[in-house]
Amino acid sequence: MENFKKTLVTANGKISCLRCTALSKRTRLQCGRPAMKGSKTHKCNFHGGKSTGPRTAEGRQRISKAHLIHGNETVQKRAERQRMALWFKQVEDVMHVLDMTTGGR
Ligand SMILES: [Zn+2]
């Protein structure tokens, strides 16, 4: 993200404050509003500036379940990919021990 800015400078450089870090789903542009004062998530009041994020373990689990996009990926697919990544890492370790590769670690 090359144009992502954390601060907002306005009034001809007289005012500098934190900028909202929310992204538009449609245009993929960053929100142009200042972040709420004391916002833990650096968001404006339109984008959940008062939110503190999930506080409990089950809250975190609920959020991660809600962010799993149906049709794009499933829990089984994620687990399978994680398992295969671990398997490839083990194969790479064995290849490295047996001097089958020249690449660095
Ligand atoms: Zn915003």
C-alpha cells in the first residue's frame, strides 16, 4: 500500500493529527477523516473509532469465524494448506541436512 498515510495534515499545515486507517471496499482508498482522539484502532467515528477490538478469547474466535469468506476459503482448506506448508518445510529441512540444495536458510 504505497499511498497509505497515518497522519492527516490540514488547514495549510497548521493542524496535524492521526488519520483514519479504514479502507473503502468499493474504491480501495483510505478514509480521509481524522481518527478519533484516543481511538485504539485509529479509526474515525464512522468506522468504529470507539471499538477496542475483541477482548476475550471467544470474542477473537467469533471475529475470525465472521471474517472467513464463504465460498472463497473453508476451514478445511485452511487446515490443509497449513498442513502442507508444514510438510514442505520438513522436506526442505531434510534437503538442507542432506546438502541437496544450495539456497540459504
Ligand atoms: Zn474513517
